[in-house]
Amino acid sequence: MPDTVAIRRATLDDLPQILERWSELIAHHQSVHPDLFVLAPHARGTYGAFLRTQMANRSSLVLVASLGVPLGTHGVRLIDGFLSGAFGQRAPHFVERDVGMIFDVAVRPEARGHGIGQQLVAEAERIFSKRGIKWLQADYAPSNDSAARFWQADGLKPLLVGGYRPVSKR
Ligand SMILES: CC(C)(COP(=O)(O)OP(=O)(O)OC[C@H]1O[C@@H](n2cnc3c(N)ncnc32)[C@H](O)[C@@H]1OP(=O)(O)O)[C@@H](O)C(=O)NCCC(=O)NCCS
């Protein structure tokens, strides 16, 4: 039987726990790419402010998930995972412009492998779909093995590939 995962929109009370999940996400990125994921001293505050803005914005979504327990309206339970995203638009010269964007999905290391990530994406998809969105968009680093496998299992197909390299002195 699949694990029970309770999902709801985040409230301000959830912020400290979401920031814990975000710290774990960043730690994971740092383990894959130590150079490009070093945090500025103000990072936690800056990301917290970004989340607050997202929670107040109707064109954004921040979802929280908890394994095996019903979530109350406020964030008193252990939050095992979160997802942030937004309704987005591609360039005006495309016919297919509206997309549901997923910025971050992170699950507490001890709670991974129970379908939380998958169900967070399914809930975001349900919300996007209710607003007529037909396409989901997310970025991941191919070198981030768990993220690459997660998104491949989800059915996401890479469209554009970007990259970084140091600028050489010429
Ligand atoms: C990627 C992440 C969000 C997945 O969350 P999760 O709750 O563990 O994922 P799920 O249990 O919903 O997995 C769904 C499917 O994805 C695939 N998958 C997920 N993690 C995997 C892994 N480590 N290895 C192989 N496949 C994996 C599987 O096919 C899985 O289905 P299955 O268990 O039926 O085989 C989680 O590993 C995480 O927080 N990683 C660190 C942060 C990160 O990299 N986030 C993504 C940034 S874009």
C-alpha cells in the first residue's frame, strides 16, 4: 500500500521548517557542485523573504507535505517536504505560452523514497491544470543523480541544456 502523504498550501508558521528543508536541499547541491552553491551570509533571510512573497502571491504556490499524518491548517507537524513554483509565461512569439513552473522540490533526507516528491508534483500539477495550464517546467542538474532520476521517472523531458564554466583570462 502507498504511504499516506498529506499536502497543503504553506502558511507563514511553516517558514522555519521549510527553511530547514531548503538548507538540506542546498547542502545536497553543494555536495554535487561545491563551487556554485556557496551561500551568501544573508541567504537564509533572502530566501525566507522570497518565500513570504510567494505565499502572498496568487500566481505562485508553496506546498508542504507530511508523511503519514494529517496536516492541520498551521504548521505544527513535522514538514517532510516542500515545493515552490509559479504560473509562468514563455516568450510572446510562442503559441504555447502558459507553463506551470516548479522552482524547488525538497524532501527531508530521512523521508525520501516514500513518494512525497512525486505527490507534491502531482498536487502542483492539479493546481496548474485547474487554471488551464498544459505544460509543466522544471530545471535540474543532470549531475544531481537523485533529481535526474526523479524527474525522469516523472516524465519530464529535457528541452534546453544550459551550463556554467569559469571565464578564462585572455
Ligand atoms: C529529488 C527528491 C525531491 C525526490 O523526493 P522523494 O520523495 O524521495 O521522491 P519519490 O519517493 O516521490 O520518488 C518518485 C520516483 O522518483 C524516482 N527516484 C526518486 N529518488 C530517486 C533516487 N534517489 N534514485 C533513483 N530513483 C529515484 C523513483 O522512480 C521514484 O519512484 P519509485 O520509488 O516508485 O521507484 C529528493 O531526493 C530530494 O529532496 N533530493 C535533494 C534535493 C533535490 O535535489 N531536489 C530536486 C531539485 S530539482
